Amino acid sequence: MKINVLIVEDDPAMRVLLKSTVLSADLDVEVAEIFEAENGKEGLEVLEKEKVDMMLVDIYMPIMDGLEMLDYARDHKEMADIPAIVVSSENNEDRIDAILRQGLGFVHKPLTHLLLKDKISEMINMKNSDAG
């Protein structure tokens, strides 16, 4: 199985780190393509044009933040079931709990390679078990 991943992150260095982590994560699936966006608005534009199987999304970005983007995606049938992992420095436990209750993954920045790999595998497995 091959997957396409969308990384939505305003910090160019963090986008590079996330991309290299995904590419070297030794996942149970092959990564076919990685799309990048600097904010939620650009992320939605990618979702409208490309087939995306997994999203890694920051919260705090200019123009449109990650949670606004994910809310929009959840309200549109063609995007609603794409697994997403929020990658953020968010420390507010109530906000993190709200993210998790939406069925989203959450990884704190700074992140480790192994933690991100495990979270991606978990989200892929959840999607596959829902589909089966």
C-alpha cells in the first residue's frame, strides 16, 4: 500500500524535519508522495486537488490555523475521513483533549522520530480497521 501525506506547517525547518521523519520512518506502508503547505488555506487547496491519505498539521499558523483547516475538512465528505495528526507545541490540556476527542492524533513539538512513526502507524491502522 502506498500513501500520500500532506504536511501543513508554517515553519520551513519543521516542514523539512517532518518530511525527513516520514520518509525515513520505516512504516508498514510506502510513502508515494509528500505535499507541503504553509498554512491551512494552502492545505485545503492541496486537499481539493490531490489524493491525500494522511495529514500532519500544525495548529498555530497565519492566514488559517490548523484546527480551522481540519474543521473545514471534516465538514466536506471527500476530506472527512483523512486521518490527521496535529503536531504542535500546544500545552493546554483541555484543548489537547478536544483534539483527541475528534479522533485526531496529537504529537508534541519537539517530537522524536519514533513517536511520530508510532503515531502515523496508529492512525493508518485505525483507518484500515475502519475500512475493513
